[in-house]
Amino acid sequence: MLDRAHCEFHDGDIVIRPWRHSDVDALYAAARESIGTVGRWLPWCHENYARADSEAWIARCLAMWKAEEELAFAILADDGTRVLGGTGLNKFDRARRMANLGYWVRSSAQGRGIATQAVRLISAFGFEYGFAQFEIVAALDNIASRRVAEKSGAWFQRVEHGRVHLREQRLDAAIYLLTPAQNAA
């Protein structure tokens, strides 16, 4: 089993580490603050988001981590006092040694390169963990997420019609691929 205690990574002014039960209130505050920005692209961040949603998410993250089916991390200020967002690896395809890589950053921390730093940290961890490549999927109109993918060294692969499901709509998505060679760039 993957030891969560040894999965804390620092880069500049951020740290990523697995979510903890003690993060519930900080996650709730970050999500509520970000409904107008993050909520535009991620269905879980909505007007009715409640503290119970944060509790359920963290419980799910802990269970999925234990089963090594998804690896979700909090993005925190380097001193560990403030949740800046989240990042994670999911939809594992172990035969192809591939997974999806996702990220979000709270409204007040956007535009500072935090997501790019987090992608570099989590992808380096993921490559060491044994993955050979990551797919980053962003709604076609989500320019900020697409820029993060590009700044992280991921290559644009294609547009996939209807790949993103958001509030009863199917949106076209830009698909990016990140490999170890790109991550080192």
C-alpha cells in the first residue's frame, strides 16, 4: 500500500499532500469562495455546496487512496495553513500505465502559477509511482486550464466532442498528453 505519510511535495510557495480529515473546513471555504470561477467548469463546485460535501469528498479521497484507485492531493500554501486548491490522478489505465491528471485553484489564488506548480509536483510523483503518461482534459473554452496544461509541458493531442459532462450538457474538450520527458522541460 502507498504510504500517504511520505507523499508530501514542496515547490516554491506551495505544498501538495493527500487530503486529511482536518482539511474539511479549509476545503469548504475554498470551494465556497470559488463557485463563480471553479464552478463554471467543475460540477461539484455549485451554489448549494455544503460543508457535508467537503466531508464526503475527503472521506472518498481517503478510501480511494487506500484502494490505490485515485490519488487526490490538497494544494496548500507552503506553510500548510491555507487550501489553495486540489490536484489528483484518477481513471487509471494500468495496462497502458496512464491516468487522468486534474487540478483546480481557488479564486483568490488564481493567476499566480499555482496550478502549474502543482501539475509538475503531482506528475513527477505519478511518474515515480509507475505511470508513463497523463491525460489532461479541459473543456475547450476553459482557457485557464488549457494554459496550465501547456505551461506544464503537456502536448495538445486533439479535440474530443462531448467529452466533458457539465450540468446536463456535453462540452467539447481539449485533450493534452504529459510524459516524463515533457515534465522535465
